[in-house]
Amino acid sequence: MHMAIFAVHMGFSLKASWNYKCPRCRQGDIFTKPLVLSKPLDMPKRCSFCNQLTEPEIGFYYGAMMVSYGISSWTFLAIVLVLVFYFDWTVNSAMFVVIALALVTYLWLLRYSRSLWLHLMVKHSPEEEQKQLLKRDEEPSVTKEEWKPRIKKAE
């Protein structure tokens, strides 16, 4: 109960953490796009909108390892228990399913645990979010009719 009040007070958003958005302004991406498999945790140094650090201090994401461990262990344990006791699977076949599921969800869980940890530790700023939304709305957008391709002039 106390943790729920704490999360509401901070302006915590599961949607923003799920979409890997900056916890402070909820506009910028906290991971570089597109995902490169050789660097799955590649993050910009700061949010491109509000300048929030994505790694506030050295070793900041050690807590994210515990978040990842908690999410994966309880989820996989629940899956194994349901498969074994409800569907009468053998333990070996249930473990095969869980290992396959762990391989498929590994990168997502790695990134999501970092995003969730950052969102739990950095306070949301509604003023910053409004400021960034207003700034985005004031910028002139280019419509299809206004867009013209860049043509290099022959030299």
C-alpha cells in the first residue's frame, strides 16, 4: 500500500516505462533506436527533450538486475507450476517451454527492467512534460504538400 502511494506521488507511469520513454518528460526515448543486437542496452547520455541523464551515477542499474530477476523468476515459476500441476506436463517439458520463453524474452526483459528501474528512481515532472509538449506543438510541421526532396546540384 505504501509503495502504491509512493508511485502515485512520483507520477509513475507503466505506459511510459513500457514504451521506454524518459521518466521526467515522457517524450524522449531512453534507448537508442533501432535496437542493435550487439548493443541491446545502448542508451543516449541524456534525454533529447529534457536533458535528463539516463545513467544518473555509476552502477545505477545494478538494481535493475534485481528487478529483472524478480520479474523473470516469479513469472517463469508460475508458468512451470501451471504447466505441471494444472496441465499435467512433465517437469522436463515445462522446463523446455520456460527456457525457450526465457530466450525469446531475454532482450525485452533486459531493457524493460532498466526502464522500470529508471522510472522508479526519477521523479516525473508534469511541468517539464507540458513544456516539451508545447514546444513540440509550436514547431512547424512539414506536410506532404510542403515537402520537397533534396536534390544535389551537379557541379
